[in-house]
Amino acid sequence: MERVEQRRSGVLRADEVKRSGTATMNVERRPPLKSPSRSAKILWVLSGASFLLRGMSALDDLRHTIARLRGPGGCPWDQEQTHGSLVRCLIDECSELIDTIDRLDLSHMREELGDVLIQVIFHAQLAEEAGRFNLEDVAREVNEKLIRRHPHVFGDHAKLGTASDVIVKWEQIKAQEKKNGPAQSGVFKELPPRLPALMFAEAVWKQIEKKSLPADGVVDVAQVRALGQQLDAENLGKMLFELTAAARAKGLDPEGALRLHAAKVMNDVETRIQSGTLA
């Protein structure tokens, strides 16, 4: 009880510090002040450092586990995976995480966050094996981006009063930054990089219709219109389900197949426009 009371009052005895492995620190006994005492601040720092060290240790353990699965004598499935083959896994894990968020199921959210984390570390492991980058590079880059895009917190920019102000500033900074990815150009540049396949295909077709893009020969437009006349929500759902089930029975990935075909339609239309070939 005495020790608990001492901690509540912001006083840490020297023998306690010694037992915690910080005997080189000189922590004085002093009466509690209105502001946090030096000993309380030290306790907070030590507690925070301990938490971070525990977290990093767990992350390192997970990294080593995935590296071991990929290494000699590891798991045949893990050894066969590529960035491309893991896309479906990433989509599945993100979907399961979203489900726990929608249901406010915090007890399962931790597990699903872990499954998403596996995907992040797995992709970083593949890149490290190829000599491209590693997880430290990923963390460093995103941390630098967060700091760079919050000058009102980490820089000398004036404080921003609302979340809307923050979003405006974020987009301004983002627009000024040189992107590492491919240059965004062409008639489909407004589309998000990769939506789920059905949403992506719908967005591509929406742009074709909206901008009257030359899609004849790339897409059977007459067939699209004829099918549209026959569909209602129930029939559409039935057809999509049966196509998905048939793909599964054939050992095909319907999500990947649709995503790749939608991307091909987009690229073929872009090529047609750039070359001036409209028919």
C-alpha cells in the first residue's frame, strides 16, 4: 500500500528505481507538486519506453516468424507466394477487419488487425528478399509523411482549427509532393488506384459512358445494353452468384479475373485515344 501511495503522489524511492534496472538515475524524494514531479515524469517515460520495447519485440518476433516461414525448411505455401498471389489475401483480411469495425466487435478487431499486419509484413519481407526495401523503410517513409503533412503539429505552421482545415492543408501538401508511383494521366486518372473488382469495373464503365469514350471493339457495347434491358436486382444477384460459384468450381479467381479485365479495358481505351484509332 505504501508503494502504491508513493506512486500516486509522484514519488519513486531509489531502491525501487534500482530494482527497475535504472540505478544510475538519481531520483530525489520530494513532496507532491501541483505540476507533475520529476520522479513522476521519469516513471511515465520508463513506462512508455517499456511499452514501446514490448511492442517492438512482438513486431520483431512476427517478422522473424514470417522470414522463417519463407526461408529454407519453411512452409511450402509461404515460399510460393508473390506480391500478386497475396492480393486476394489482403482483400479478404481487410474485409474481415471492416466487418469487426462495422459491428464494433473490439474483441475480434485485435485479431483481424493482426491478420492485416501479417500482410503488410509479408509484402515487406518479399521486397526485402528482392533487395528493394524492408519494413523499416516502410515505417520510416510513412512516419516522415505524417510529420510532413502535419506542419501545424510538428512544424511552424499556424494551428488549424477544424478537421476540414486539416484536410485542405493535407491535400495542398500532397499536391506539391513528388509522387513515387507512375505519373497520373489519361482519361481514367480520377479513378481510385484499385477498388474491389466489381466497383472498379463499374467505375471504368461509368467513365466510358460519362465521357463518351471509344469502347466499341474493346467492350461489346450492344451486348451490354441488351443485358441491361433484361436485368433487375434479383436476376443480377443470381447471375453474379452463379458466375462466382462456377469460377470457384473451375479453380478460377473471379475477383482477380474481373480486376484484370477491367484494367485491360481501361488500358485499351486509353491506347485507342492516344493513337487516334476510334474504330
